[in-house]
Amino acid sequence: MLKNCEECGKVFAHPTRVLCEDCYKKVQASYQAVKEYLQQHPGATVAEVAQATESDVDLIYQFIREGRLSVVPKDAGLTCEICGTPIQVGRICRKCRGELDPSSVRGPQPESRKQPDESRVRYLDQIRRRR
Ligand SMILES: [Zn+2]
Ligand SMILES: [Zn+2]
């Protein structure tokens, strides 16, 4: 499938990538440089990282948003998209992520509609007694 590179507009073919080979390599190289710089300079700001690695500030923010960096610049300014709590990685804080965890909520039903097992047993009892 042919598509246009999001960065330079060049036509290329790849099933999942949105960047052409050249731009993808550039982003990967920047990512490596940013990651390494932050590991060596954990207190660095976004501007410092951009300057030191010759990367685009937007690109660094993109890495941060994607949660790809284990160390983020100290002024990354990430906040949870749901509650606004400052966070280090990703888009949603740990608390909200816990609430969104599909294993803690079964299906699209709201919490209040879940019937406790006890009342279900009682209901089955009533049916049995009626017979
Ligand atoms: Zn490109
Ligand atoms: Zn939150």
C-alpha cells in the first residue's frame, strides 16, 4: 500500500509506518540520541535535550507522549488527560489508568448495575420456592 510520508511527503510503501525510510531512520536516530542524553543528564530540560541532540522540540514531546522515554526532561510538563495530575510518562496517570483497566470493569455496564452474587443466589432461591 502506497502512502505519503507525514514528514517529507514522499510516496512510500509500508503496512504500518507513517514515515518514509529516510525520515523513519532520522526519527530513530533522534530517539536514540535523546534517550541516551537523558540517561546521562536526568535533570535536563526539553530545550537542552533538543540543542544537545539536534532534535526537534516537537519530536521530543512526541517521544514523551508516546511514553518511549524512561527518563523524561524535567520540564516535560505532562499532565493526565483525564484528571490533570502531573505525570512522568504517557497520557494518563496511574490512578486513571487503573480505573480504565478493562479487567476491573466488566463490559460497558456501569459499576452500579453489577449485581452482587448474594442477591443472585437469593433470586434463584425464590424461583425454587415458587415451584
Ligand atoms: Zn519522509
Ligand atoms: Zn488521572
